[in-house]
Amino acid sequence: MPSSVADHRLRASDERSSPSKATPLTGIHEGGCVCGATRYRTVGDPKRVSACSCRWCQKRTGSALGVSVYFEKHDVVFTRGNPRLYRIRSDAGRSIQTQFCSDCGTTVGWTLEFLPDYQGIAGGTFDPPTFWFRPERFVFARSKPDWLAIAQDIEMCQAMPD
């Protein structure tokens, strides 16, 4: 990326407040799948960071919740591999197109029907320090296990907010 474009993007990023309250995000973050065949790079601030206990997030992670980090599409580049695509319907009845490694099956990203200009990245797939961001909200709290406590400063949504 030419330095003038990068400088402009970084200055614009610095002028916005980060919804994730993370460390200064003027750098590049990278990550990928378990086997390394699929890799990506993000630039700048995430536009939204959520934890979610919808059934799709539970099934894609094999856990009680998923962590979703959303960037503008032009701020995410797949640098290795060609993720396979699979389309499903969410708990809210909307389309999700998931992107996963064709070798190991790790879901690394997705796009959502209601956020067409954003690219979702699976929070646990970032290279260390993996969790450099902080969720601002927890969605589908109605599906979270009773034993899972959520910090009081994170907005709780029983379903997907409009």
C-alpha cells in the first residue's frame, strides 16, 4: 500500500474513537486458520466487536460463544489460500456467508446480509496477542449458558438488535 494511502487511513482511524476500547490500532493485525493454509491481514480499527451465543456461533466454534470482529471490507485482505464459502440462515433469519479453510475447516471469517460492507473475522483466529480488542456487546444473551458471566460494562442484547 503506498505510504500516502496508509498514512491517510491511519490518520482517519486515529480521528475516530474505537468502539472496542483496544490499544491504539494504527498497525496491521494478521491471523489465519489452524493449519496455516488460509491467512488474512486487517488494517485499522474494527468497526464493531461482539461476543455472541447464537446457535451458529456456538456451532462454528464448538463452544458457548463466538467472538466477532468486524472491519470495513477494504481493510481485510486474504493473503494466503482461497477460503471456501458456505451460506446459512442465522437465528435472526438473515443470510450469513461463512469463509473457511478448505484444508482444516477453520472458520476465519464471514459476511452478513445486514452488514454488507463489513467483513467479520473470528476473534480467536488472530495471531498473538490474539485478543487485542474488547467486545462492546454480547448478542443472543438468551442462549448463553447460565455459568457464563459477562462484564457489566458490555451491553447485553437478548437477540440481534435492529
